[in-house]
Amino acid sequence: MYYKQTLQNNGDCWIYVIAFGENTPRSIKEIEHSSDTHLSAEDMHGIRHYVYFKNEYIVQIQLYDAVEIIADLNPEIPESFKMPSMHAIMHGDPPVPTLLLNFNEGPPDNQIAYVLAPNVFLLFHQGKLAQLYVTDVYNSIEEVS
């Protein structure tokens, strides 16, 4: 699976971007023109995040106001940002292959999952992003299918 994680500034805030697919545009402005559709939802802070699709597959996840929700993120020293660990797990009932990004060492203290789009969930720990799940990856991310 080809993916790229970047931190981008849109003038108003810093955006943490996870792009899937070798030919997927990395820019937050370019993806709007190359995707078929997008969905968005707010997290516990009232911050709206976006998930972009092409041919019904996720091509980009944008987490807005990243400085507010990601622990230890300093945009003045972007190289200091610790990239989240990525794991493949079985999750759900019935269990399906799931991509898990851990932004926090410990488990989340929040048992409420904020749904950004079908199969994309956020969990928080002490007000900061702890985990991002993409469930059913074979049907959610094209390169995995």
C-alpha cells in the first residue's frame, strides 16, 4: 500500500494529510479537483475533518487544526513531529482488516469514536488524537483491494 503523510498549512490552520495511492495528489487544493466526492464530520472539539474518495475508495484524509488535536506538534519544527505508528489489525464485529494509526502511546480514554466517513474513525485521549481507524481496508482503499 502506498501512502504519504504530510503537514500542510492552508493559511488558517495546519492540516495533517494522509494520502493513499501513488497517483493521488498530495496538496489539499489539488485533491478537490481530482476526487469524485468527499465527506466531512466534526470531532469533539468541533473541528471539521474531510475524507476524499475516487471511484468509491478513500484517497485522502485531512485532519484540520492539527496543532490543536495532535500532541507535541510544532509547525515551526515539523521534523520534530513523531509520525504515528501504523498497524494492520482485525477489528469490529465481525472482524475486518483494519488500518490503525496510533498517535498516542497509551490507549484512548475516550470510548466514543467520531465517524468522519464510513470506515474512518477518530478516538481521543485527554483531548488529543489517540487513534485513527480505517476499517474494512480491502473495500476502502483501492491499492489494498
